[in-house]
Amino acid sequence: MSTSTNLASSFWSVENLAPVAGIVGPILLVLLLCFIYRRAGSLYFLRDLIWRIFGGTTEFDQHSQLNRLRKELREIEFFRYEFNIPANNLHEASLAHRWIVDNGFAPGDVSRSRAYIDWSDFNAPKFANARFSRGRFKGFIILLIVIFAMIAPLPMANQSEYMMVRLKNDKESPAFYLSQQDIKFEMWFPDEKLTVDQCRSSESLAPFTRYMQEKKLDIICSFFMQPDYAAQVEKGVKGQRALLTGLAAILFLGLLLTVLKLSRMERARDLYNSWQAKAASRAATAPTAPSPADTASV
């Protein structure tokens, strides 16, 4: 046969995924540091740790004011990380605390709603209600449905004994699916499957020419003749399942993040409605100034 095809080159291999595992740890560490920095706004704790490891002192000997300043920097970093409120100093932290108490908010709810609260003025924080509007909420609902629809067929595909491949030297040819017993050209519910017996004559190959030319079908039939065909298919299916499992994990993470986003938008809307109700109640109970007619003497 004039066209040479390396069957193994078309297969996914578990060994090909092994180098990825070596970089997962550092990536997770970087992501963790990014999360802490985004929430706390600084990494003084890490700098202090490195400084102490190399024997650096942690106090100013004769400058109590400098020690208070250093302590304030660490306290405000801890406040930002603990409550997820972007205060720049302890005064702003006190203003944020007063606003939370005055409105009867739970600190945890405020912490999880940081993206929906405008902290540009700590004297009068307000809600960025455009960020949790009904339109945005519906958009994330649609995204949730799309991700779920992508996840739904993966368990069945992951249990399949077929592996999707393409001809190595012909990128324009459609994908087909190999198993140890036969080959199919449609992913779901194929009308016919190509077997060794059907590869013996042009007449038996005729029904499959609607998918590919007979010359290409001959190349595919040659796979059956390779002595290690079954072993390579088994190896490829394992690699494909590993890939699908990774894809399912990524989609599932996206599903969880979308649900978390919807939950936080709903929580922020509840806080906003409570804030509006309390503002209206305070306005209704506020004493009104007497009119000149009421104070005029008779």
C-alpha cells in the first residue's frame, strides 16, 4: 500500500499527559498567591516570613511610632483578607464596620458581595446594582445551561470503547471511531460498522463510500492487519478517557463557579433590597421640620 499510516500517532496516550502533572503544583501555588493578593491587596505576611527566615528583626528598637505604623499595615492586610473589604487604612475599616452594623448586614454576606458593592467612598458605600441586574442574572443562567449540556454526554462518551481518530496525512477527511472489533463513522447510533470481513472486497466496502473514498477506506482497513492493533486501540482509549475526564473536570469547575456567581448575585440583590428598605424606613421615621405657620404666635 503506497500510503503509510502510523496508527499510534493518531492515539491519545496517557504518557503524553504525564508532563502536565509536573507543572500543576507550581501553577496552583501561583493561583493561591494571586487569590491572596487580590483579596488582601498586599503580601506583607509573606515578606515578613522571608525576612524572619533570613534572620531579620521584626521590631523597631527605639521608634514606637514606626512600630505602630508597621502594625497598622499588617492589621489592615488582615482586615482586607478576613472581610474582603478594600480598606486602605484603619479609619476606612472602622467606617466599613459602622456601615455593616448600622444596616444589620452579616459580615460574611458583605464579604461575598465585594464585587457588587462600590467602596470608593467609605463614608457612604453603595451597591453597584447594574452588576447583578436581571439581564446579567439571566445571562449566567443561560451559561449554566450550556455548560450542563456540554457535561451531560461526557459520562457516556467516557465509557465508550471507541476512540476518535483521523488519518495522519489527510486532515480534510472526517473523523472516525475505532474499537478492537470494528470501526464506525458516526458517533451516535451508526447504521453500519466496518469489520475485517467487510474489508475483503469492494462490494462490501460500497456502503461506506458515502463517508470516504474507497482508497481511504483501504487505508483504514489496513489498521486491522497490524499485529498490535488491539493493544494500540486499548492504549488510545485509555488516553482518550483521561482527556475526557480532564475536560469533564474543567467543565464541572466552570459549572460550580457559575452556580457560585449566581448565588453571590442573588445574595447581593438581597442585601441591596434590605439596604433600600432600611433607607426608606429611616426616611419615613425622620422628624420633619416645623413649618413657619406652626411656629407663628397668635
